[in-house]
Amino acid sequence: MQPSAILSGLGRTAAGAATLLLDALLPPRCLSCGEAVDRQGGLCAACWVKLSFIAPPLCACCGLPFEYEAQEGTLCGACMASPPPFARARAVLAYDDGSRPLVLGFKHGDRIHAAKAYGVWLARAGRELLEDADRLLPVPLHRARLFHRRYNQAALLAQALSRHCGVPATPDLLQRRRSTPTQGGLDRQGRHRNVKGAFRLRPGQSVTGQRLVIVDDVMTTGATLAECARVLLRAGAARVDVLTLARVVHR
């Protein structure tokens, strides 16, 4: 047997042993409700059936799922009327009663162990965006909010996705230059005004000619993601796409 084959076999054995040890110390629990499941990073059957995974047919630009059959490249009415600055946006899940516990538990409930599973989901949903991407950029938190929350959920998603797809993540390339009030409760125009001028490229960095993917947990109106995309495009990025764990589905 070749040495490389022996090493590969040993690696698989070690990984399997580590998994068994982890399961013994921390029995696998559903990412949503906490019920016992058969593997780490899984969901119980009751929570799984509540999720609405986004799949074609969908808007070629913003990724809005269509309720009817549509040709590839079809745009939704909103993107035809007012095209966003990013080229394409894709999401894993519709943000609804089924996915909300997952997202909020990850964002505010310290369930950061779920990032590994979400990275796999993101890689699947964003496959076409990641094929020729140069970098993954999480939406940044202002340092005051980061201090309060202790982690940036978008950065955890980007790092988990990077480990799965191989595209490097650069957590500090985008910076939030001022603290903004929460977007909750604001209408579409209010959200855009709230984040206008809130982001910048880290001084001394360049994205000229690069194909970038912005990563975040939820896309609601897309105001924050659009503002980040504008900053990157003004800095010379060749293309900016968006990939999120969930998105609000407006009909």
C-alpha cells in the first residue's frame, strides 16, 4: 500500500474517532428545537418539514422564488423597475416561521456551533456565485455592537462557507464606519437612508478587478447589502454578488 493511501486512511479513522468522541460528550441536537438527532448539525423531522428551501425557478438577479414556471434569466418586477447594484443574490431559506428560530438562535442565542452546517447549505445555494469568486466578505458590525454581541454572525457564516468551498474569506475588508440604528421597524426607504454612507473599504486595501461575494444572515429589503455592494463597485470590484442564509420573500 502506498504511504499516501495509508495516511489518508489514518486521517479518516482519526476524523471518525473525533466524531464519535464529540457525539459522546455532546449528543447531537436539532439546530432548531434542541431535540435529539442522529448526527451533529442536523435537524429533527418536525423542524425540517417546516423549512422552505429556495430553489428554481427564481429571479436571475435577486433570487426571489417564482410561484410559476419561468425561463432562465427572467427578472422579477422589482429588479426590472430598479436593478440593485449587486449582480446576483441567492439565499438558502425563505425567512418565515420555520426558519426564524434557526436564524435568531444563531444571531442572538449563541448557537454558533450551527455555522458548520450552514456553511454547507450556503455552498449548495450559492454554487453558481462561488464558481469564479475571488473573496467572501461578511457584512461588518460596528465595533460597539460587536463588543455587545461578542461575535459577527455574518463572519462566522463566511468562514464556515470558505472552509467548505475553498474561496477565501476576508472578515475585515469591509468596515462599518458609523453605528446605525437597527433596521427593524423601518420601511424600505428608511432602511436605505439608515445605511447610506455607513460602510467603507479598509484603508490600504484594494478590490480592483475582483469578483466578490457578500455574506450575511438575512436579506430583508436588501438595503444593507446594496450599500455594501456600491462601496465595493466604486472601489473597482469587477462583480459583487450576495449570498445569505435566509431572505424575506415578498409576493
